[in-house]
Amino acid sequence: MRLILYVALRVAAVALMAGALAWYAERRLDRAAEAKSFSDVGKVPAVDVALVLGTAPIGPEGGPNRYFVYRLDAAAALYKAGKARYFIVSGTRAGNYDEPTAMRAGLIERGVPAEAIYRDFDGDRTLDSIVRARRIYGQTRLVIVSQRFHLSRALFLALHQGIDAWGFEARDVDVPYSIFTELRRYPSALRAYWDVWMNTSKGVLGKPITIGVDRPE
């Protein structure tokens, strides 16, 4: 009985420590992003290329995913304000599931020309999207589009890939779809530090693409 209690207490202590560390990591990334993340499109530096980070087009209730919709709204606002000429829409594609193609279609509906949108189908993680923006698309200066909680770690990862990046904050979802959606930002922040320290990015596949010269596929 004593052994069971001892093990339970040790597990609880480890879980508490991990939770506190994840919370601290998220708070630290958020504070670091304050100077380079904007909700006012007028304050965003003008760049050639903006990177739109992917998420599921359809939400868990079966309708449009509001995270997805608000990111496209923000990206279109950048284009209309003359803050970005081209877009990399980066996400996952597997079978009939295709985030970049859905993002491109949504941007076209919002008035962004198709020839200004480059689809990156290998953005399976935020880290992959950032690394590929640097190594495949050759970008060293970017505006990244997502919700604030996501931008904080994206800007951190971009810094460590040698990218001078700013964040444009898409509207956040007032009521998250689930407690998991709300809480996953904390372990994700901790993982961002792990990715940088351990250099966990997968190998970058594909030929280099010159935005504005090579035609989008």
C-alpha cells in the first residue's frame, strides 16, 4: 500500500512540475511576441510574402472552423492593405483532406488572386511550415498569420530559423471548441523549446521555389 501511495505521489509531482513548466514556457513565448505581433493591420510592416499557418477547414461540429475562417480573413486584410504581395498557405494534405487547397480557395473568394498564392503541402507542424518557408521558399522576412497563442511560438521558431518575422493576429475564437483546443497551447509551447534545442525538424524535401518568379502550382 505504501509503495502504491509513493508511486502515485511521484507521478502527481511529475505531472504538476510538467504542467508548471509548460505554463511558464507559454507565458514566456507570449511575452517575447508582444513587440512583434499586431492586431492592427496598419501597424504590420509591409513585406513581399506572408505565411498563413494551416488548420482544419471544418470544425468539430461540422461547420466551418472559425480558426480557419478568421485566419483567411486576416490574410485577405493584409493583401487589401498592401502589406503582403504573395502568400504561402502551409498545412497538411492527406487523401481528401487538404488544408492548403482549402486556404487558397478561401483567399480567392476574399479577393486575393490565385497567382499570388503558393501552396505548401508539407506543413504538418508549425515547425515544418517555418523551416520550409526558409529553406524551400527562401524567405528571410515574413509576416505570419494565425491566432495570437499560435503566433507566439511561430515567431520563436522563425527567429531560430534566421527569419525576421512579425505576426498578424487573426481574431481568436470566443468560445473554444473544446478544453483540449484551449489547453494544448501549453504543451505546444514547451515542445517549441524542445524543437529548437534538439533540432527536431524533419528533412526538407522538394526543390527550391522562387516566389514571384516560379508560378504557383
